[in-house]
Amino acid sequence: MSVELKLTTQKPAGFYLRAAKSFLEGVPERDEKSAKPPVDTVTLSSLGNAISAASLVAGTLEKEGVATISAIRTKWTPVAGPMKHAANVTVVLKRKGAITSLPGDLTVTNEATAPIEGQKPGTSGLRKKTKVFMGKNYLENFVQSTFDALTASGVPVVGGCLVVSGDGRFWNKDATQVIIKMAVANGVKTIWIGQGGLLSTPAASAVIRNREGGMVPFGGFILSASHNPGGIDEDFGIKFNCENGGPAPEKVTSMIFENTTTIKEYKICKGFPSIDIMNKGSYSVADKVSVEVFDCTEDHVLLLSKVFDFAAIKALIARKDFTFVYDGMNGVQGPYAHKVFVDELGADPSSLMNCVPKEDFGGKDSPSHGHADPNLTYAVELVAKMGLNKSGEKVGDGSGVPSFGAAADGDADRNMILGKQWFVSPSDSLAMICANSQCIPFFKGGLKGCARSMPTSCALDLVAQKKKIPVFCVPTGWKFFGNLMDSGDEKYYPGKPSYVPFLCGEESFGTGSNHVREKDGMWAVLAWLQILASKNTDESKPLVSVEDVCKQHWKEYGRNYYCRYDYEGVDADGAKKMMAGLGEKTSTLKGKELKGMTVESAQDFEYVDPVDGSVSANQGIMIVFTDKSRIVFRLSGTGSAGATIRLYLEKYEKPSGNLDQSQFEVVKPLAEIALEISDLPAITGRSEPTVIT
């Protein structure tokens, strides 16, 4: 457990001394108040004239033998006035006795190896079958190639701090120990690990950005294959997130891949002890390397409590006419769900489903078949509980169906939002959060920018236009949002426009903001609960439901009927052939009439980053019709074997039009056009999609 104290000159140093001491020593039971156990870490953050108070507090506690000063860091923070910058000093105190000394041999061994084909990272890192990763030197080659790329880029690996954790899937624990030994061999001096080897992907970003004063690690390895199944016969993955907490940009992943094609050796400290990652603890190995295993939920939950009004959401959940269910799909989100919904917001523990992390996400015998993907196809139990079928259609009369339901994927960066017998498409969810953003404290000053991935529906654009804020259309991959979030930051892109507070999302059930640099499944759920809380402040009035929010939005902005067809495990050569053939046709489609619809434009999407000027070509084929309907084809980079073809279908209906149709039925004519012009069935042999969402 860790605590951060932000010192100011408004209170005397003695106040902070007493506070820090009580945290480090714990507080006994008194006057019917329960005892509070001691924390292991207290971080003192001080700016300007408060620095002397931080120095006094830290020095006194170390002199008294209460704590040890483990780190002192200085950053320069922009401030108003002629000085423009002020020193921001962070002092990290470790409770005396909280650090366990471990013996260890730090001798570095250079192990001979050779390149292994197929280690090019996709949009979300490197994903392969687990047994491939378990093969000789496969993981080691990729990790060493990453360290070499970082070192060549000037990243302070030697002497630096690294985060290592994952989504808890099979082989995570073993891979974590390997990476620890390799990190030490490459000069890393401090390693942070979530308890159990667990950190959700958004939580890993929060740890990098916020723990011990923020921006301490040079990055982190996240062991996850996201929503892909886990197990020895299923999938494994790894990706590197940089010092800003976001996925490594293409220039870094390209360097990593190039290194994997020429690697000859990797470094490892074979004599470094295995760390007990199942229990919280601080370790000093051979008096030179620090390893900390911490509560995986604390940094992310603390951040979310600052983003949202937990008190208002708690009041909503306490309403007698509001019922709630959350499905963790046996992924990493379980501990976070218990901490947020039960401990912080007062929900009954029975409202949580599948919130115990499992290495196989429940396995093939579970209702989801171990596929921790929060959509209508795989979140079988939740969808049925919410009174729907896999097509999003109502089943039964709705009696006993909860008011609100939500789910997370394996690494908890994705989300699905459901109302009582009501499915909210991810594209609509993004637009509706944007339209109601004023009720979220983090956005109280107003949004300054928003963005969507190119395949995501244009519903967000309509809201941004009315709010008069910039909206960006980027390729699929959260890393493309990162530059927009960091634009105008003095450290990364000084002189560029600032777009924060910033909101962004993808049609693939990913939504988030600039609070972290990853999509955040818990954030999206809390955003919806905040919206509902803001519309249900008077308990004497009928509950405003998720369905009510959606219908009111469509009456104002119109409805973007939207659907995605996924063709998974397609032969890679066949998929590439189909895309190449379709690409050749794009120049001839403009002005053509297809089943009564006229093509306005057809192109292979290319993105020029407005922040750093980088160009990302071949990001998907987009066909737009004169009525603003769209067809998009794209090859996904998140699979571990074969190829996944994604077909996106969108048709816009004005506010005065028919807003109560089934999205799946509305877009069927577009699907017929898409399959005909692409020759997908003939080339791939697939007559039906694997998943429709």
C-alpha cells in the first residue's frame, strides 16, 4: 500500500510530519474507529517553497528510524508568472522494515541466439500461440531486441525503473521472471510488479504516469493478448509501453522488429533470485537492485476517483430502482471490479460475475469458451442476464433484468455497455459520452479535442461539430491517439496546439481519455454511470435509463446505424489477395451506382499525423456513398494465427427519420454490396462471418 502527500505552504511542516508518520506506523483502533495498518510507501510531493517542508519531514522520519529515503526526484513544472517553471521535488519514503534483503548473483551472461521469423509487432504488440512464446529464445529475443532499441533511442535503461505485469493469462508468471532477470542484466535498477503479476493495461499506463509522483519508469512490458483466449494451447502476447504510459510508436516497434532479424545474443542474470510476485513486498537484491510488488489496483483506482464523482455514482447505485451487473469475464479486471464497485461505490458483491482472474479466462467449457471479449457473441452470460440474444434483440418481457450491465475483456482495456434489454454500440457510446461530457469532473472545463479510429462510425463527428471542438480520424491502434494527447506538452511536442482534456475511442469496444494513454474499460463504465447519475439526481422521479439516454441522443443528432463483420482465422494469403484486388478497384468506383447507391469516394486510408508529421499508409479501404453511408475493409493486427478480415458497415439516419430499426437489418444491403465488390466469399471460402457486433 502506498500513499501520496502533496505538500503546500498553507499547512505547517509539522502537520505533514504527523500525517506521514501515522501512515507509516499505522493507526490503532480508537473510539470505535477501526485500526489502519501501516503503509509501505509514502510519497511526498512538493512544489516551490514547500520543498523545505518535504526535506524536514523526510529527514526527521529517517532520523527517527521510522522510514528510509529511497528516492529523491526533481522535475520542472510549468507555472504562471515570470519564472515560467518551478522545481517539483518528490521524496519517496519506505517504511523501516518493509524492505526485505535478498541475496543474488548479478553476473551478466551473454547467451548466444539467432533470429526467429515472425516477430513483427502488430497494432497491439506481438501476439502468437503460447507454445510459440514458450519455445527456445522466442521471448528472450523479443525482450532483448526491445532493450536494444530503447538504448539506441537514448532511453535511460541503465539505472532506470521498469514496470512488468500482465493480464494473468497462462505463462504470465514464468515470463515475468524471465523479463526481470533480463532487465537486471541490461542495467535496470528498479522493477515494479503488480501483485500476482497482474496489471490491467490501463492500470499499467496509470502506474507509469502516476506512481511515486509520476513519470518515474522509462516504460513497461505488458504481457497480454487482450481479448484473445488464454491457455497453453491458446494465445500469448507482449508489448512495450513508453515513459508516457502509451504504446510504443511505430518508429520504436520498427526498430524492435529490425533488431529481431539480426539478433545474435541476449543478456540475462541467471543468478538473480525468483521474486515472490504473489504477495506484496519490497526487496533489495544484493543491495543494488530494488523490486517492488504492490497492490495492482491502487494507482488506477486512485486516479479514477479523481476523474469521476464517486459520491454521485454511489448514490445512483444505492437507488432501490437501479440494479447493476458487471462481468469481468475471468480476466484481469476482477480485483479492480471488487475495489471500485464494492469497496468504493457500495455495490453488492453479488452484482459481480466472473470476477476471479483465471489463466484460461474460464476455458473452453465456460459459456464464453475462454474468449474474454466483451461483445454480444462471447459475453454470453451477461447478454442473457440483460435480456438480449447475440443479435442484440430483446428476449422475454424484461422482468428481473438489471438496469445496467457492463463487461471487460482479458486485459480490461475494452468495455461493453448494456441497458435493460438494450445494447449500446461502441461507436454510439463514444459519441454519447462526448455529448454528456460536462457531467464528468475531469471534463468540467470542457473538451478541447476528440478523435475516433477511421472504421468507427461518424457519430462522434456530429457531436464535435455541435460542440465546436476539433475531431480527428486516425488509423486503428491506440498509439495514434497518444500524439494528440501529448500535443502541446513541453516535453514532447512544444509549440503544438493542446487538445486536452481529450476524449477518444474505437468501434472495437475501446474508449478512453487523456487520464492514461490506453483505452480504459473501467473508465468507460464509470463514464456511463456518471451520465446516469447526473440524470437521476431526484430519487422521487422515474429512473432515466440507458435506453432513454440513447433515444434522446438520436433525436438530437440522428442515428448512425452501424455493424461489424469479423472473418477470423482466414488464410493470410487469401486475405491479402482480397485486399489487393479491392484496392485496385478503388480508382474505378467513384460515381458508380451499386444496388441503387452512388459511390462518392473510394480510397485506401492514409493518415498524416498532425503532431509529428509521420505518415501511416494502407490503413484500410473506405468506400463512401453520397448519402454518407460507408463500407470499410481492414485486416486486423490483433490475431495470433492466420488473418482477421474486418468489414465495417454504416448508414446514417437523420433525426427526423426512422430511429428504431435494428442496426443489423439496416446495414444488410451494404453488406451485400461489400461482399460482391470484394469477392470475399470466393477468395476466402467464407460464406458467413465468425462474429457480428
